[in-house]
Amino acid sequence: MVGAGKISGQYLATLAGAKGLRLTAVTDLDPDRAERAAEGAGAQVAGSVADLVARDDVDAVLNLTVPAAHADVALAAIAAGKHVYGEKPLAATREEAAAVLAAARAAGVRVGCAPDTVLGTGTQTGRKAVDDGLIGTPVAATAFMTTAGHEAWHPDPEFYYRPGGGPLLDMGPYYLSALVHVLGPVAKVTGAASAPRAERAIGSGPRAGQRFAVEVDTHVTGVLHHASGALSTLMMSFDVHAARLPRIEVYGTEGSLSLPDPNNFDGTVELWTPGSTDGWRPLPVAAGHPGAGRGTGLADLADALTAGRPHLASAELAEHVLDVMLTLLDAAHTGRTLEVATTCQRPAPVVLP
């Protein structure tokens, strides 16, 4: 594991009970954090990324670094012949993402990428409802993520406001990955974006009150034209104090579907159909990994290697999601509708165990 920051605790909890996975080594820019994570998992501390990827007891590298370092760490692991599973986004730029995929193909190793939340029962039950025709033909969808900003709770929030961050690149992968699972890949986009505040202040931790510069758009909205013909309206914001918006809704010719927060694995899926006297009614869990946690995608990658099948949280999906996000920002800044250069296969569904 490279990176033992805040998100690592959730991964460590999942890895502790994951079949076929054992944490063997940890490195972090902060040696104390690496030591704490390693000690709790019965692993060893590696002095650097180079030291870690050179170890014989490392088959795969879990990359939990900040977004700007995702590609460099992935490429170092691939060069050492290791599989990689990383936090989102796959990379900070299209060129870096393409380089990671090309290196992995040349080396014969696999690359997976978060979010794996879309493999849980929430998104997968919603996907099955669409695939089963419960709302007829999908026509449109909405996806909203609104918050006043991560600096309110994160003690070191600056990276969220630097290139590779922002609400779209930070939270968009959850929503866009869910939309691709449900509606398929995106062909073109239209967008608008803004950065209303030039500075932010840290709201918690030992550096509370310290101000830092905002270098990215903090409110992004757009329309996604799916190759299937469906249109998704997207809004990702670090500038909204309160809202009464759904997370994801899908609208079809025969009804509507409400999906839970794709930042979580589970949650209730609700269906509305014309003529129903019950209004919105909850659907039973029908697909996905029950009780899953962050790291499920890595466990699936390990199982896929053994079974000789594609892994579900794939780098190809992550590259397409990254391209959609960056193209949306390009469209916002140019005032044009732009085609998305990449595409991907709609990932296979996750059936209930």
C-alpha cells in the first residue's frame, strides 16, 4: 500500500477480511503514518515507493496517494511487474492515463481503479431494474453532488483544490461510473463551470483557519450525451451549503428510478411507475456485493486473475470517466459541445452471491 492517509482506514478494514489478499508492506511520505498502518495490519514498512515495488512479497500495489501522484506510482509499480489498483481518478491528465494503460498492456499486468462503490447493492440493484425493463427505455438521468467544500472536515484539504481535484474530478467518478454502469458510455458533453472564491480556509485540525488558494473550478454543471441516446444532467459543486436534490435519478418511458448515493455501496433503490397507488416504492436488493467496503474492487481484481476473467473496476472504465470529466471542463471553458474521444465496454453486472 502506497499512501496511508485518511482513506486508508476504510481499505484496511476491508483488506483484513478479504479472501486472497494480505497486506505485506506500506509506505507513506509520513513514516509515522506508514508505521501505524503497517503495525495494525501485520505488515512491514517500506522506505520508499521504489523499495516497496521491488519486494518479492508484493504482487499488487494499492495506490492511495493524492491524485497528482497516481500515474507516477502506477507506472513505477507496472515497471516492476506489479498489478495496480488505485484511488480515483486514474490520473490527472488524459496523457498520463493513456500511458498507464499502455504500460500495463506491455507488461502484461492489470490495472484497476476506484470507485468500487458501484459494485455494491445500491448501484447494481438500480442497474438491474433498468436492465429488467422496469422503467421502459431510459430517456434521461440526473446526478447531483453538492457540498460547501471538503475543507470543513479534512485537516489537509489543499489537494482537493489543485489540478486533479475539484468537485468534478474528486466526486464525479462515483456518479459517472454509476451512470456508465446504468446507461453505458458517454459520447459527447456540454458544460459550464465557475470558481466563485479565490481562497478557502481550513475548518478543522491543527491548521484550522489557515487559508489556501483555489486553483480549479468548484462548481461544474453539464449534460452528458450517452451513446445509448439517454441524456444525463450533472451538477458537482463545492459551493452549495444546502440542497434538496436527489443523488441519481433515471427516467424512462415507463417510469422513474431513484438510486442511492454512489459514494456508498448500499442504500435503497426506489421505483415509480404510472398508475401505482404506492408512489415511490422501495425495491428489494437484487444485485451487487452485500456489505462491501472500499477495497472490494481490489479483491475482485485478485479473484479475476485466478478465474481468468475481466475485473470489474477496470482502468478502461476509469480512463473513460476521466476523459468525460476533462472533456466536460473543456466544453465549459470553450462554450461548445465536445465529443468524448474514448469509450469503454459497459462493465458486467454484479449478481448476488
